Amino acid sequence: MFFQRASVTGWILLILVRSIQSASVAEGQVDLPKSRSAPVVAKRYEIVTNGGILSTNPPLAIVYLDEKSGNSSFTAVKQVAQKNLAFVPSLLPVQVGTRVEFPNLDDTYHNIFSYSPAKRFDLGRYRRDEKPVPSQLFDKPGLVTLRCDIHDHMRGLILVLETSHFVVTDDQGHFRLTGLPSGHHVIKAWVDSKTTYEKPVELREGATAQINFP
Amino acid sequence: MVIVFALVGLAFYLAQLHVSSEARRALQSDFQAELESLHQLEDLHNAALNERCRTLVTNPRIHAALEDNALDLLYPSAKDELRDLMQIDPVGPESKRVLRARFYRFLGSGGEVLSPPNKNEVGNLDPADERAIALKKLPVMQQVGYLPGNNSSRQGTDQILAIPIFSTETGEVISALVIGFKAVELPGDRNERSLTSGIWVGGNLDLPSLPKLAQNVTARKISDAVSRISRIEGNFMLTIDNGPHLLFYKWINQDSLYPAAYEVCIYPLTFYATWERRLRWKIVIGGLLVLVFAFAASDLIARGFARPVKELALVSEQEHRERQRAEAALETTNEELERTARYSADASHQLKSPVTVLRTGLESLLHRDDFKPEVYEELSILLHQTYRLTGVIDDLLLLARMDAGKLELQSVPVNLSAVVNEWLDDLSAMPDGADLKIDNQLSTELQVIGEKHYTSLIVQNLLENARKYNRSAGKIVIKARAQNGFVILSVGNTGRAIPESMQSHLFERFRRGTNSEKVSGHGLGLNLARELAQLHGGDLRLVGSESDWTEFEVRLRAAKDKIRRAAT
């Protein structure tokens, strides 16, 4: 009961802090690569590889503030489901300390695992309606490649970031980051596993900075 | 005999060659069939392995380990996947054991062996073996190699498969999985007829059913054959354990990055050689038996054939002797005939001159007038007899010439009517011819073919006979008709008939009728006339002789353009 109340209080505090800090806004466009018509892995799956580069199709980018921010004891819960033999969403940015649940929405077994240095885990085989929903806590920044031991074509990406300021662009590459702290910062745009753009930016309170990548 | 032996010998030699080559062909097809079944077994084995390996190299964990920079997890991940492949069941059936891997390794990006954390889990390999399974670079295709046993940790040759692992991200080869299996081997129960197979690689032959020494010798021979005969495949004969064997080798890992390996099959020919030797003996013995039998049979048959031939020879000898006798007799007869004819001719000539002398003498005596009248009568009779004698001699001379075949005819058309008329004129001038009634029914132009003198003689004979054997106040009828190119002249006369007993001898020489006592003649006339008629291609015959009517007819060849008229 106590923990519950504390949690609620935390949330309210967080919202208050944000409303104070989010005086600065960065917006702009990331120049996304062309949509790939002939991916190495079948087209219908959203994570594709091309020349060893993992990215989404249609291309999306993650724009984030390149600095450690937020509460170190931050915990959040996100979901990457397996639906129609694909990860949904296929690309998920999370803050360090986020727990990600992997619910199986298919009628078949899945075995989600990752050998990525940022997070090695193996959830074992499980079916739909597995309770509790198998989950992992992502406590190290880095790109995590999600695979299924049963369906070798399935790929998912989780980008674990140290900041809480991040956003996924739309499929045209437009983004808008709000609530950014004022001052001198570096904003990065993750485009694929091998490409991350970065730009220094001077954020002023109440102002909107225009940033285009690259 | 020698030829027969040679031919039979040749035939059996050829038969033996044929049977032998047939047997060799059968043997080869046996060999091929066994080889084929071995290859099928190997193909099945390889197909099963390939399927296993294909699923292995697409395994997500292995890929994750290689692609997500987690090489430490490579062997542990593969361990689970390869666990069933590596589980060796030493008491299980051979067919299951062949699909068990003896070791596996991953190759790094440079083709080097990635060291496993625990060698016991991935199959022990000596450092030398690990070097042997490494490649200079990662292959893009599956590679087949053979690793000879090292007599310590590994017994027997292993077949190794190196399967490339392609990155699902880049599509490039990022590693290769090398798996070692026990090479397929035929069961080692070597007997005199079964195929044994093994692997030759790098100068070593692994063929467990052969003694070690024989393996080394054979391995050298294969090395030699590979370098000299063919790099791909070939076969040669060799002697193992004093028995002939056929060895077949074939390069089984062409286009492989691993050293060339050859499948070696050895087919013992000992059984075949024994069989062939036995067959040769059988053929020789059989051939001899057949030869002996054939000689016996042919002798029997020859005897059978010879009997009638001998009899025939005997008969023909007798016949020959008889013929010789007959020919000799004929010769004698001929000689006698010729002598007779010559004699007859000589006699005629010898007789003619004294008769002439006699007649001249008698005629000169008749011209004297100092004899008594009875003497003149006697002389006249004697003179008449000389004429008769001359006639006989003339006839004899003619007959003799005919008998000797010396009479040559000069056939011309002869007017038969004229001939008949001439003689009828003479006939009427005869003293006893005056009271005869002559009925000549011939047309004036009756032409026949012949020599006029002899035709005339025939007619004279017939007419004289008709006159001579006629009765007083009798008649002579002369007729003619045409028949098949002949003119048939018939002369009939009244008078006593010729007795039947005489009729068949009428035409013999010196035969005269019974009523001929008071008739002049010498019995040669009818014979001469018939022979002359026959000489002219015709004939003379008695038509009939009965009660006051005797008729002869002569057949003579008609002159062609006159036939029609003669017939009318």
C-alpha cells in the first residue's frame, strides 16, 4: 500500500518537473534512407537487414538528446508484442531501466532471445496468454537485436537510451522533441544500426530549435 | 582329320573366348551394380547429412552468436543443436551410427578453426587434425573432405563437411561449420565375392578389410595411377594375397578446397578366375567328349552311307563288264557286217566280168549257123540266164552299197507319172503282158522327191511283180493319193494270193513266193525296193493279198508344189 502511494506520488512529481523543464522544443526532419524494395529478409517484416545494417522498413529514425538524464531509479514498462510472426513495434526506444514485456499474440510458440552485448537474455518457449507476460529489464544502453529461436526471420530492435528525451519520427522523418532543458546540447538521430547522426544545438527556453539531419 | 580337329579346336577356343567375355561382362555389371548400390547408400547418407547441416547453419542462435558479436555463445549454442548429432550410441545399429558426427568445429572469418571452450563436447581433435580441417578461406559452397585416421584419438577415415554460414544481415559468409562423420564403409566381412570399399586420401588408404601391408602397397599403386592414368577415375588389376583383384578408384570430392580424396573399391577376381579356369576345363573336356562322340557317330553314319555305295560300285562293275562284252560283240558284229558288205561288193564286181565274158561267148555262138536247131534253143536259154545273173549281180551290188552305207542320194523332183508310164510301155511290150488289162489312174503330173534311177527301180520292181504274179487275162490297177506330204502309190494285181505264212517274210532277201516256181526272179526285188523306199524317207508295204487280189503301196515324199495336183 505504501509502495503504491509512493509510486503515485512519484508520477505526480515527475509530471510537475517535466512541465517546468519542457520549455524548449526541438523539431525538424531527419533525411531518411529510401524505402527498401528488396530487403534481404522478406518484405512484410519491419526490421530488415541490408548489408549488415538493421533498420525499419519503411524507414524510421529515433531522435534523442545525447546525455544522461532523468532518474537513475527510473522504471517504466513497455511492450514489444509478437504478432503475425513479427515484432510490434519493430523498433522501440526505451530509457535505461525500462522493463519490456514480450506478449505472444500469435497462436504459435515463440522463443525470444538476444545475444546483443547490451542485453543477453533468453525467454524460452512460450505461448499466447503466458502469464506473467515474459519481460526483461533493459539496464544498459545500446542496441538490442531481438530474435526468435523458432522463427529465424524475426527481428526486432530495442534502442536503450540513457535519456528520457527521445522520439520516433514519422515515416517522412519529421520529429518534434518537447520539454527539453535549455542550454547547449547534442541531439542525435539514429537511422539504422550503422548510422547515427548528431548535431549540437543551443536550446533556449520557450523557443523552438529547428534541426535537420544530416 | 587334322582339319576337323583344328576346326573343332578353333570352335571351342572361340566358344571359350565368348563365354569368357560374357562372364567378364556379367562380372562387370555385377561390379557396377554393387558400386551403384554403394553410391546410392552414400547419396542417401549425404542427403541426410546435408539436410541436417542446412538446418544447423540457419539456426538463429548460431547466427545470433556470430552476427551479434557473441562468439563466446557460439559453441554453447551449437551444443544444444548438435547434441543429438553428436550423441554416439556405441551399441546402436550401424545405420544409425553413420549419421552421428564425431566432431564439429566452426571456422572463423579467415578459415581458421574457432577454438571450442570444451573439446570434449565437440569431439576431440589433435592440433594436426584441426589444421587439416581448417581452410585457407571461408568457402561459399559446401566442401567435402576426408580426414585419415591418426591411429590414436581417431580410428578410421572421417568424412568432413564444411558448410558455409551466411549472414542474414549481409548475405556474406561469416563462418563455416565443419562436421566430421565416420566415412561410409561397406561391412568388412571380406569374402571371395564381395566388394570392399575404402577411402584414399593424401597417399593413405583406409580399407580396413585389407591387411595393413596390402593397404600400403595398394595406396602406392593408387597414387601412381592417379598421377599417371587419370586424376578423375580409373581401374586396374592388382594382386592381393596371391589373388587377382580389380580396383576401381574415383575422385569423390572434386572442386573441394580439401585435398583430393578417392573412393576405392576392390573386387576380388579369385572366384572369377577359379570359375573361368573351371569353365575352360569343362569346355576342353566337353569338347573332347563331343569330338569322340562325333567321330563315333560319323563313322557309323559313314558306314551306313558306304553300304549302298559299295553295292552300287559292285553292280556298276558288273554292268561295266557286261557293257564291255556287249560293246565287244557289237564291234565284232559291225566288223562282220562290214566284211560281209565288202565281200558282197567284191563278189558283185568279181562276178560281173565272167558273166559278161559268158554272155559274149554265148552270143557269138548264137551267130554261128552250123549248129542243130536244139543247140540254138539251149544257147538262147543260157543267154537269157546270163541276163538274169547280171540282174542279180546288179541288185546285190546295190544292196551291198546300201548295207555299207555308201549309197548317196541326190534328191530331185521326179515325175512319178512319167516313170510309171515308161515302165508300163515296157510292160506291154513283154510277151506275157499283152493280155493284161492295165488301169492307170495316175494324173500326168505326180511329182515326188528322190533320185530318179532308184525311184524307177522301185516302180519297176512293183510293176514287174504285178505282171509276173498275175493270172492270164488279169489286170493291174495303179493309183496314187496324197497323205501328210507323201505320195502313196499303190499297185494292185489279180492272181493267186500270197499265203499268210509267207507274207511276213516277203521282204527278206532271196525269198520268193510259193507259186514262184514258174516265175522268173531271184528274190531280191521286193527287199531292194523296200530298202530304197526307206532310204528315200518312205516305205513299202503289202496292203493285202487275198483271193485274186494282191496290192502293194509305196510311200514317197511329195515335191511340195505338186502335192495339190497329185491329190486330185
